[in-house]
Amino acid sequence: MNGTIPIHIPPLALTTDWHALTRQLADEVPTAVAGLLLPTALLYVSIYAHVRGFLNLYKLLTFTSIACFWACPWLTPIHCGPLRCLQNLAIAIGTMKMLDIFARRQELPEYTASKRRPAPWLFAAIALTELRYESFTPNHIRLAGGRQRFSEPLELAIHAGAFAVLQALPQKYAAVLAVETLIAIYIIWTSMQLLLRYKSSPPLFGPLYLADSLSGFWSETWHNAFSSPCESLLYRPARRYLPRYGVPVVLARSIGILGAFALMAIFHMYTLQPILPRKSLRRIGYFFVLNGLGTVLEGAFWGRRRHWLKTLLAWVFELMVSTWTIKALHIPQGLNQVPWADMCGPVDDF
């Protein structure tokens, strides 16, 4: 061993596997999209009905839409694992969107992007497509003071550079793969954000290297695309109703936080179920549960105080939990090891 890193670049010629993959995607992508059109349309019409005041119709369409979302895998079955993940992602997002709006049906957020309220059809379209409700008040955009002013394209370039540097390191170390995975998620989501956002949209992530606590990482640094259902379905009910039964407010708040992390555990496990074995899915679930526990314990000990030791412990904890999780996911050791042509192949369940 001389310390050099052997690099194997698989040939990109259009082999039989690539032809088969192309044909499969050409067949299944339209099928997956077509299957999601009906529940998405029902989701839109239900929001429109709510805006127009047709509340009984809204309730009927809400649960009809949810049923149609969950019928998609049976009505339009697909076999490519990553494509099924995207289908599951759409089903989960649609379900959380419907339940989120239903939980807040008595007090929908107010449109504040302009002084003039949009027409009901446009209001419904905006409410449907905005996960963070950027055009509404209240919304779930939480960036620490001063971080709103950073350049998202510049930060994307910085994180892409960090990812490239990590790719040059030995990929056999789980800690390297763990950090690469976090940065890869940042790069993918931020790239989508820059392509699809409004001109006035706030950043989706804060700079990862500025995270100074677990609570700050999950509420201000990491993306908050699903904060709204976490709050309306779990955190707020726990915070509001448990104290009525004698539960201390602090404990009720902690239960709400753990519930939100549990929802994200279920969300990620369901989304990734087509491509990961059961052991890996359980490890992902534990990742979110442990982060919930860590966040609650950090808040109980440190509160809102900032301290270098708090930051150090948060980074050590996150790196340890991420490394432990990544060991069960069988992540390819470097981009050059990703079996692109076999990505729709079967998954061993163990």
C-alpha cells in the first residue's frame, strides 16, 4: 500500500443494461406521472373548494384525494426502485399537505406576498405548490439572524467543492460517506430550489458549516420543507392539548418535538422503502429518533444559550449518529462505484 487511491471509472457505453434501463424508464415514468395526476388534481380542487367556502365538498375531496394517492402503487404499478421512491415521495408529500391543511382548516395562513389577494384559483395553486408557504403568514421559514443575506449560488459552489474534496479521500471510511451524504442532499435540494424558486424565495438551507447546535441545525440550517405538517399534526397538538391533562408544558413541548422527528422517520422510511432493505430502513428511523432525543436533551441542558462546547457536542453527536446510520445503508464508495445501469435492479431484503 502506497497511499494512492485506485480509481475505477466504469465504461459509459450503451450496453444491453443501459438499453434495458432506458426502455424501462421510458415505459414507467409516464405511468408514474399519469397515476399521480388524479390525486393531485383532487388535492387542488379541494383547496379551491375550501377557499370558496364549500367546506363539505372540501372535506370529501380531501379524503378522496388521500385515498387516490395511496391507491397509486396498485393502480399504476412500477418496478424501478428509484422511480418508486419518487412515487412514494409524492404520495407522502401529498398526504402530509392534505392533512396539514385539514388540521389548519379553521385558520388558513394569510396570503401576504402582495397587497392584493389572488383569485381563488390562483390562491389554491400557490397553496398547493408551496411547501414552506413562502407567500403566506405565518410560514415556516427559520433562518438565524444574518443568514438570509448569503448567496445561495455561492454556497452551492462551496458545498459542491467540499463534496469534490471528500470524493478524493478514501471512501472506505463511514464518516466520510456520512458527511458526503449530508452535503449531497444539500446540493440536490439547493439545485432544485434555484431552478424552481420564485425570485423572492428565501434560501432552502443555511450554510451547513455554520450550524452551532442540534436545534439550530434542524430548525435553521437544514431545509424546513416539511416543518408545516410536523408542527400542525404533532408539535402544536401536543403543546396545546397535553397540558390540559396535567402534562407540564416543558414535557408537552418535548413530546411534540419527538413526535415531529418520528413523523420524519416514518416519512423517510416509507420514501426509501423500494431501494433499501429492512435493516437500513430501521437505521434511518433510529437516526431521526436519536436526533429528536438529542435535540430535546440539548434544549433541557443548554436552553437557548450559545457556547462553543454546545457546538462541539452537536457536531460530534451528529457525526457519530450519521456515521452509525450510513454503515447500514451500503452507500457506494464514491460516485465512480455507483451502479448506474443497474439502479432499477432488485433489492435484497435482510
